[in-house]
Amino acid sequence: MEIETCGLAPRSDREIKRLARSYEIIAQHRMRNHVAPSQHLGRLGLFGQFLEWQFLPHYMGGPPRWKVSFRRRFGKRTLPDFAVVGPIKCGSSDFCTQLFRHPCILPPLTKEISTADPEAWRPHYPTVREKERVAAKYGAALSGYLGPFLPWLQLPESYHRARPDGKVIIMLRDPVSRGYSQWKWEYLVNGGRRRRRVIKPFPTFKAFVDSNLAVFPAFAMDMFWTSPFPHSGIYHTFVKFWIDTFGRDNVLILKVEDYFQDRSRSLVEAYEFLGLPALSLPEIDFRVNENPLQLPPPDEESLQKLSDFYRPYNEQLWDVLGKELDWS
């Protein structure tokens, strides 16, 4: 997508893939239940990947403790200027990594920091001096708190106290397709040869949907992720809370389907919302954190059940947003 620029050059595919390397390593290890070790560990093997993990520039989660401790010792560190949140399986890993194409955005050490205490975030973020250097060179310098944390209501309150001027990008995905993606992810983590935990009662998407809808709302099935299904696709309460906390003008709603249809356009929209200098982006042809498993497509009956289930909740979301998202 070509737009008027200020002479800035985006980070290259090579740089972005380097920042996304932790996702590849995690996916290879999650495949351990599905394929032989020689297929899922790659050419470096287990020990080689362990060494590589120690020195990555950016992590999905779980960075080496020594690295976090080391960063505490050097330089006064900043807090994130914006947040990107959404439900689980909303494409946030790809969006947040591609967001780093703008040279004014400094990647944090870790994408998903599992504490709502902003002071505990500081080791993961750039120093004051690093941000000043980037701002002097490019005209601005921002970093972000990133992750599928839309339902975590402690987060907006604590972040707003630390950064009342912070901006928020909320990624929303059709809850029906999101539900299928969650089942695939649960199967990746818990299925295969071990077939442990949630996949034992949910070997198919149909069983996953039927079992969970049957006990909703009185009971939530045990999921690997703490955000249960089908609750993770009910957005309106959480979106309203984020908007009420930060103000409507400081919240950008990004539909995931629009993002994957034209990622460059959505990224440019996000950069404009964050007040960054204009940037010309190349066509983006690879995805980050894509599920490596090939599983059967969803059956029409289950899709229809989910569509009927989520319809009234989506209508409440339209009321919050003041517009309807095209999730047909």
C-alpha cells in the first residue's frame, strides 16, 4: 500500500521474521504430540533451540529469567504508550509482530506479560534513552502492551492509572470462526498421541461445541487457556469497559477479517491512530503464529449453532460500538 511518507523505511521481512522466531520455536514444541521429534524440532535440535531461545530479541511469552533480571539493572525503563488487546485467537500475534514494521515502534522483550501490575512490566520495555534516540531519529518512539487480554478487567484499570493518556487498539473476530480456531489450538496443545485433558472429551469440533453449549452458562469446561469457550466470543461487556476507561476517542476497533484481507491498510490505520509518521508498507505475505496442524473443516451444523448462540451478544456489541460489524 503506497501512501505519502516522511522518508521512513519499514523494517524488512528478515527483521520481522527474526522478531517472530519465538513463535516458530513454540509451535515446533507444541507439535511434539503429533509428529516425530526429528520433524518438530527442526535442524538445530532441542539443545540448539534452547541456546537460541536465550538470545532472541522478542518473545511471545516466557523469556529467560536471567535476561529479565539483567534488564532491570541497566537504565530507567519506560511504560507502554498503547495497548493491543482482543480475545484469544483473534490474530493478535500476527498483527502485533507486523506492527513492528514501523521503525518508531520499539518491540518489547515480551508480548504477553501475565501480570496487571505496570511496574512489573518495566524490564520488558525500552529505556528512556533508547526511546529518546529513536524519537530523535524518526520523529516519534512508542512501545505497546500486547496480548489477548480483552476479558482481563483488572488490566484496563491498572494500565489507565499508569498511563491515563494511553491509547488502545481492540481486535475483534467473528466469534464463530474464532471458536473453531480455539478448538484447533486446544487440539494442537492437548491432542495427538497423548490426547490429554480437554481433547479427550472434545476429539471433534462438533463435540467441542455441543459439550460447551450444553453446560453454558452454569459451568465452564476446562480449557488449556484460562479464558473458557464459548465465553471468549462474548465481547460487549469487555469492550464497553475498555471504552469507558480510556474514552471512545482513544480506542480503535479493528475487525480481524479486515486486517487479514488487507494487512497493510489496517497497519496504516493503526499507525495513524497512534499518531506516527506516515509509512509506505510492502505487501505482507507470511503469517505469524499460524496453527501448523491440518484438521477437518468445521461442520455446518456446529457453525449454525454458534451463529445462533452469539447473535444476541453480537447485537449488544453493536449497541456499544454504535455500528454493526459484518460477521455473516
